[in-house]
Amino acid sequence: MAKAARVGAAGELLDDLLLLVFERLPGVQDLLRCAATCKQWLCLIKDPVFLRRIGLWPETAPRPSVLVGIFYQNVGANVAAAIQPMRRIPDSPPQFLSLQAGGGHLTFDSFVANDDGLFNFARPLASRRGLLLVRILLPTPADPQRREKLHLAVCRPLIDKRGRHLLPQPPFLVNHGFVRRHLTGYALLTDEDHRAIDDLDQQRRHPSFQVVLTYSAANRVMYACGYSSATDSWSTPIRCHQVSHLVRCGPYAGVVTSGTVHWLFTDQRSFYTLNVSVATAHVSLTKIPINVHAGEQRRRVPFPCVTGDGKLSFVSIQDDGVLELWAKQGQDDCDHGGAGGWLRSDLINLGSGDKINLVFFAERRGAMLVEQGGAFFTIDLKSKEKALVDLKGEEMEHVRGICRFPMHRCSSSWCSGFHCSWGKISPCAYNKPVLYEVDWIIEAR
């Protein structure tokens, strides 16, 4: 009995030493490698007490998650669209800013294999639950009347470097003669959104997903269509009659609640959400109570998010740096009616001294990620606590007041939906940065 007690004490001591080592690892990738080594290390690293100690599972977060970093593409849309066949062009895959300690600026092929140059000039579009949706730009003839095809791919950076899923072409062309069709929104969904798989282990090994696109055609008529990896096919486009008089604004990537995707629209007087149910193919429009103001607030439109109880919400950024949280109290899918059923509360006061450059929503963390004055920090939607993201790979004073992303004129924080250049107004085509957040899902070998 005494010998068994000594063995148990030695095991506990070894575990404590291992946890101290794990806590001092330079980055999340090293921690993932350790977790995949054996079941003993996996159990130690998955322990909620340890995850909370290293900041991967805040007390108010519904589940542990990793804010891995931000993908972005600096190549302008007009440059990428002019790619010519048989012409040598330097590789330009998306870039990546790590939010983990010891990170810094990395290349896209650090996470996704790009041996054949498939992701050169690729544009990150949306990320959700470890999946990343990108648009692939292939060489096309320099013909203004060309029928431009839309090439999309879904990959799992950090989790599966070699895994990539090329989607078949959707049932519409981006340009068709003089009739121009523009993407107005996109979204990623997983089986978890429909509760289609109860076995989480099966979901992790064989994850399936859906992609939803919205696009405008002639006379500003908008359509929505969806892709399912389970059937490897696209659905028939649905006509969205109610939004022909509205302009899409805010993030292109839609927010998902209970299998319904929401995008923000405006008529320059009020804001609305376009709601597309993936399961029922039902489309609706909901007016939200946040007013459209002149000046800075008109450019910085409300930012969509989801509260802990799964309700659609918005963060409104005021000119004085006050962030307000508008949380929906009723059903997600409402009709064109009034603005009732919303609760407004002050979230945090960030002050007006430094400009807010970027705002992201970390769904699994239940928090906003904000860049202000060169510094990143999270704001928990439940506790309203602010926590600095420690970028040890960079000197913060050096970048203070400087926007990290060249495409800062239209970022994740605000987008009117249109871009004005040389007196000509066209749909916004800037490459928005994409936050990459993953669940803390690790398996032993």
C-alpha cells in the first residue's frame, strides 16, 4: 500500500512538472504537437484548469478556443484580376499575422500546402470552427467580355496542412457579357449548426460543411445559393425579392445562428438583416433599431455577433469610443416588422484618442477582437472584460497608431458596400482580413 502511494505521488509530481513545461511553450502549435503525442499528455493539456490558466478558456467562454491569427491578402483586386496565362508572376499567397506568443508575420504555406501554387493570389473570405473559405484566382484571358468563373476552396489551416476541398463551380458566373454579377456575401456552416452529428469524435474526423453565397445580378436583384460537402453539389439559387432596394454593408461573412445566416443591409435610413435558412431555404428581412447617423458612425456600421444564448446581436461603435451591445430578445427569424425585442446596453468605453482600426467577432470565445492604436485586445460579451493580446513577437510602440493591413480603407470594422474611385461608384472589392479561430480539438495518436 505504501509503495502504491509513493508511485501515485511520483506520478502527480511528474504531471505538475509537465504542466509547467507546457505552460512555457512558445506557441500554440508546440502545445498541439505535445497534446497529440500520447493520451497522458492529451489529458493534462485538455484539463479545464490548465486551459484557463494559459488563457485558452476564459471563465465566461462557452468552450476553449484558440485565436490563432488573422489571414489577409495585400494584392489588390484589380491586380489579381489581370493575371495573364503564360506570364511569370511572383507568388503571392495570403499573409498571416499570428496572435499567439512568439508568432509574428508568417506565410500562408506555413499552414496550408501550396506546392502547385493553387493559393497564389487567393483571397481569404470567411473562417469558422477551424475551416477557412478562400477564393482562388486562376489565370484568365484579358477579355472584358470574359465569362469569369468562381473558384472556391475550403481548408483547415493548422489542423490539416495537406487537406483542401475544391468546390465545384456555383450555378452562376461572376461576369457574363455586359451583365455583371457581384458576390455580396458568403458564410460557412458545419453539421454542428444543424445538430446533424451527435458524435463529436466522428465530426472531428470527418467534418462536413456548407457554403452559402449571395450575389446580385441585373437590376440589383439578389440571389442566394448553397453548397453541401456531403453531396458535393450546389442548390438551386433562391431569389431574394425583399432586398432589391437595399445595399449590403458590414462584413461580407455572414453570422450564423441555429442554421440561419444573417447579413447586414441598409437603405441609408435604417439597418436590416437578410436572413437565409440553410435547411428550409427560407429568406426573410428584419429591421433592427440602430439608427444610421452622419459622419464616422455612418461609415462604421454595426458589427454582427452572437451572444452566449445563441441570439443575433450587434456591437455599435460610437464616435466617442463607446461600444454598445444590441441583443435580440425574440426569435431570430422575424419578418419585415418593427424594431421591438432588442435590448441595448453599454459594452465598454475605449475612448476616442486612438482610432479603432479593426473589429472581429470570435464566436467560440464569445468575444470581440479589437485593434486600436496598434494593440490587440479582446472584449468578452458576457463579462465585458477587456484583455490585452500579448504579441511578444513585435514591439508595440513601433506599430502604435499604424494600421497593420494596407487595405485599411475598408476593413472588418466598417464597409458601406460600395467603393468610390475617380467619381465612379462600384461594389466594394477590398480584401478584408479574416480572423482564424479554432476549437481546442486535439486527439491522441
